[in-house]
Amino acid sequence: MNNVLKSLFSANARQKVLAFASLILMIIVFAFLSPNFFQMDNLVSIMLSTAVAGVLGISVTFVIITGGIDLSIGTLMTLTAVMSGVFINYWGLPIWTGLLAAIGFGAVAGAISGTLVAKLKIPPFIATLGMMMIAKGLALVISGAKPIYFTNYEVYNLISQGSFLDFNSLVPGLVIPNAVVIFFGLGIVCSIILNKTVLGRYTFAIGSNEEAVRLSGVNVDRWKIAIYALAGGIVGVAGILISSRINSAQPALGQGYELDAIAAAVIGGVSLSGGEGTILGTIIGAFIMSVLINGLRILSVPQEWQIVVSGLIVIFAVYMDILRRRK
Amino acid sequence: MTENLLIRIEDLDKSFPGVQALRKAKFDLRTGEVHALMGENGAGKSTLMKVLAGIYQRDSGTIYLDGKPVEIHGPHGARALGIGIIHQELNLMNHLTAAQNMFIGRERKGRTGILLDEKAMNKAAAEMLAALRVDVDPKVKIGDLTVAKQQMVEIAKALSYESRVLIMDEPTAALNDAEIEELFRLIRDLRNKGVGIVYISHKMDELKRISDRVTVMRDGEYIGTLNTAEATVDQVINMMVGRPLQNYVRSGEGASQQPVALEVRNLNQGRTLKDINFRVHKGEILGFAGLMGAGRTEVARAVFGADPVDSGEVTVLGKKVKIRIPKDAVAAGIGYLSEDRKRFGLALGMDVQANTVMATLSRFLGLGAFLKNKAMAVVSDKYIKTLSIKTPNQTQKLKFLSGGNQQKVVIAKWLLRDCDVLFFDEPTRGIDVGAKFEIYKLLQELAEQGKAIVMISSELPEILRLSHRIVVMCEGRITGEVSAQEATQERIMQLATQRSAK
């Protein structure tokens, strides 16, 4: 019990508790300010809109914990969506094979980023900035700058929008979209990978003291590539979710998502200097961002101001991180 | 004696671009001995040991293990041969626990082969730590442990690879005396179990306490090996620097008749500093002794205005001054030379001249904004000469100077500000033996010129050698003051460990 209490109030957990408390507070405030906020379909829509940014947040959490950053996740998401269209629509691969291929494509792209960082020693910020532009360009080239529609594949839309957790008969409106289920499922799997497997251990270890890991006889480069590849694979999942949600791969979409994802991770207590962070924290962070946007929208705050407020939240979260570090 | 030679290194050469780091270096190590490896910075000790530990690859020469020549491929290969190394900069991951650190690179997995078996690793780590009589909870994060405990974990980690050879690179650099004692206890235990230990250090007094033999290196070459019991400190120093050093004689005993330059009264700062009172006269060197964490640096920083205080009164040359930020202190004529000159004292990427005038730049401005190059050159040239800073020219970047010469540039910077009171925090940390004596001489000359000097040092011999008076701190309080005449190591250690009754 004592240990549980202690871990709750440890510096790392404090940020998570704080983030969770502010999420609850925000929900209460919005619920008071607008009767529309607490409507079941609005809550479901918040969850749905969190799913994509949240999955990207989970992806970037791994990379940030190693002490790196990944700016390419937004446009890579688009590229994997386009590739999913290519695999399924153009090549005619069976849908599940096509999905796996899209995820695999993301993983390969991640591995390339990882190789640039680990082998060529290009700073992650620059390497992934380059990958961001490459992915953006390739998405346009491959798709001919036109959307790829999955209209011939009804099931594709169901991946995201369908629901096998349909509680409509119990609570009217409570139909949890599959995208949300996939998001949470992925969160659990990634949490286990991060905390219970060797890959997760090295993710933290590399972010904490890379040289020490190297001197311990661990092949740091190879593990870094593996971590970036995992992150890329998760981006592939996000690409499937977003394209299935709008039933098409939109090649011009995607840029800007990486910043929301990084913001979610940082708000959730992932330290930009590496070595610290949790999947749960990132998920909470993603919800904070989307609840905020949703609430402001319901209160009819213009979209321009919504963006300004999100910026303020990010700065505040990073400042909290710095305060925490100073102790 | 040759039959129990664990390691023998013959004619080892190693060069880096532009430098021949090792030239026909040799070394040997017996089972169950502590073999000290000494030499100035840049003598090649660490390079030699890094070759042995597989971090560097040699150019030529032979390494014998148990009499058989071996090839060491990388840190992994060294470990497989039973060679472990504890680096000066500890190589631990602060965010991971002690057990996770010890098992990095060879994590134990559960039955599935995928998930980590944390319980098994904690248990095994606890056993290893207990076997060394080290009191550390394997589940505690490394970052939450003291440096001393971190080091114990690192030693336990190295030994868990069945190391027969343990290389320790300046292991006591960050430890206080009690912790050093504990480390030595551990080293003796290991020696008795037959582990061969290479002990790299700068500190002369440790040599006598812990080592069986001592090998001295200079300029990448082997100079000689002595049995510690028969060696004298002077002998070892001579071998290290290649010339006899004249001992410095303390002078200026009459300093206490001079006017008081700095008086600090009733200084309090939270739990770190309690009721600090002291004064230092013109021409006097006041030593601040104490264990690490006793609050000596905090006193200097508080007086200097670098950290906020709860209360305290500062008087400089009879005038009461109010110091809230470092700028106030500098205006009042107080200078502070940080213990970490690389972080707080110097811009390493800039040259000698720029660093020298850094704190007085406003004096070298024409038309309010343009730098007067000639004036700066004249001034920095003057200090290069008076402090005998060894640099090819004043446009040499600081990072290419030795520690001793960097320290001299910091001193020049503060002298240029005409400070009356100078705080020196660990002025010789990371500085070669030879250069240390030059810094000592410089401090003494400054005092003779009428500066008041407060010197904080963790090296007792240094405090004893230079100070006219010594203030001793423990747990944020001043526990005593001794004059140079009555000061002994024992007396100071007694005061430094005089903890308050709780």
C-alpha cells in the first residue's frame, strides 16, 4: 500500500495524476458550460477524434523516450494510408493482407528513419524532418495527388466506423466505434511492450544513458532501428484508421498531426530529454487535447482561437516538465 | 612471482589522429592485488586501461591473460575474458532501477521468452549486492541513489560478469571520506577473493592506503613500478612529473592583523545553511573544509547572490552591501570561481582573449558598441604573461588548453574585475599535479597582493598547505575554526563529522 502511495506521488506519476485531474476538471467545466458537451454522441465523437492522434502519440512516445523525436509521423500516416489504397484497390490484395502490408510499409519507413539516426548519426529532428517531406512528396506522387477511394470495399470503412461494442440498447447513443477499441487495444499492447519486454527496457535505457547501454555490450544501433520501426508500424495503424474513417486515402492530409501527437505525449509526462514516459500518460494527453478542442468548438470559440489555446497548453505542459526536472 | 600474473601488457602502442597516446606501454597485474596506475592527465593511464577493457583497439603490442596472448574484441569480448571496468563517469542509466542496470544487455525472461522476469532479476541483484555487503535496494532507481551507492552498483554489475580483473578509473573523485572508507573496504574484500584490481587515481594519500604496487606513466610511456610499501610520495611525484617539485612554504602569517575584507553574519538558507558567520582578512587565505554536501559551495553561492537566502548580512571592507543577484556581488568586489569551470566559468569554444575580458567587456567598448580589439589584446597578453598561461597565442580556443591553464584564464577574468574577495571552489579539481603547484603559488601571490581568498576544497592536504585559517562545516553548519598552526587532518575530520544531535 505504502509503495502504491509512494509511486503515485513520485515525480513521474505526479505529472500523470496532474494530467488526469486536469482532464476530469476540463470535462466537468465543459459539461457545466454547455449541455451539449455531455451528450453521448459528443462523447463518442471525442473518443473517435482522439483515436488517430492517440495512436500517433503512442508511436512517438517510444521515440521520445529514447531521447529522439519523430516529425515524420503525420505525413507517414498519409503515405501508409495511400499505400493501403494501392495494395487493396490497385493491386487487389485481400483486405487483411493489404492492411498488414500497410503496417509493414510503415515499419520499413520507420526502420529507415531509425537507420538514419542510429547509423548515419543524423540528429532525429533533422532525419525525421527529411522523412516528413519525403513521405509527403511520395504520397502525392504515388496517388497522383488524387484521393484513393475504398468504395468497392465496404468492410474497409467498418474497420474504423463499425462497432462490435454496440451498447445502444442499454445506453442510447453508446456505440463505441472500432477505431476507439483498436486505439485502446494498441495502448495496452504497447504498454506491455514498453514495460515488460527487452525492447521497452532498451527504449528507456537508451534515453537514459545511451553510452552506458553501448558499453554494457548492447547493440544500441540495432535496437534503435527496431524502436523506430515499431513506431513506424504503429503509424501504419493510424494510417489505416484515418483512411477507413473517411473511406479514402487523402494524400494532402496529415501534416500537423505529428505536432498534436508530440503535444499529447509531452502533456502526458513523456520527457523530451528522454528516459521517462508512459503510454497511459500519452493517452490522457491525447484526450486533453481533443476534449479541449471539442469543448471550445461546442462553446463556439472560433477555430483560430482553438489552435492558440492548444499552443498555450503545450507550453504549459513543457514548463511543468522543466519544473519537475529542476527538483 | 610471474606464475600468478593475471595480465601482462607488452610494448603496447596506440595513436589517435595527431597524438601518440601510448608508446611501448607495459603493465602487469597479479591475482589478488591492488595495482595503482598513476600519472598526470594525458599520461595515457585511461587509454591503456580502455585498450585492456576493449573500448579501444591497440595498434601494436601484446596482451597476455594467464600467460597466453589474447585478442580483446570490444567491451563484450573483454567481459567474456573476465575484465571489467568502472569508468570515471559512471555508466548507469538513472531512470532504471539498480537491478535493471545490473542486468542491462542480459535481461532474464519469463517462461514465454518475451516478457521480462523482473522478480528474478531483483532477487539475483539483491543476492549480488548482499554478497558484497552493499546496502542498496535493487528496486530503487539509480538516479535516487548517492554517487557512492551508484558506484557500488556499478562494481556489483561488473563483478556479476565473473570479473577477475577490475579496472577502476578515479573511483573516489566524487566520494566523501566515509564513502571512500566503504569503497576501500569493498576493494579489500575483492582483493582477498583473488580479484586483480587496477586503481587509477590522482590522489597521493589513497595510494598508500589501498595499493600494493604502483606503476607510473608519463607521456604515454611506462616509467616504472614500485612496491607501495617501499615507495615515498615524493618519489612517485618525481616519476609522474619528471622533475622534483619544490614544496611550497606557507607565509603571510600576519594576515589577521590586516583589515577585514569580507564579513558574513547570520547567513541562513532553508535547511542547507544554518547560522553561518565568518570573516576573511585582506591578504588571508581562508580554507573551507568539510565533506561533500556539507554546504561549502552553498555558502559561496549564497554570498555571491547566486542562490536566494532567508537572512544574512554581508560586509565588504567595512561597508555593508546588499547582494541579491551575482551582479551585486561583482559590483561589491566579490568574485566566485565555480567548482565546475567548464559549465559555469568558461566559454570553451571561445578563445583566451574573449574569455579573459568576458566579465569586463563594457570597458573595451568604443562608441558604446564596438569592441576595442587592441586594448583587449594588450590586457589578455598581460595576463598570459603574469599568470604564465601556456597557450600558443591568445586566439587559441579554451577547449584546447589543459585544465590548469583553463583555470588560470578564469582567474585572469576575475583579476581583471579588480575583485577584493575571491571565492575559489575546488580550484585544482581535474588539474595535473604539476599545474596544481602553480595554482597554489598563484593563490598565495594573490593573497600577498592583498586579496582576500576563500578556498573551498575537498582535498585536505591542499587546505592544510595553503590556508591561514580553516573553517570546517558539517551539515550546513560551521562546526569549528582552526588556525594553520593547530590544524591537523585528524582535527579537521573530527569537526567535519560532528553531526548535530537529532
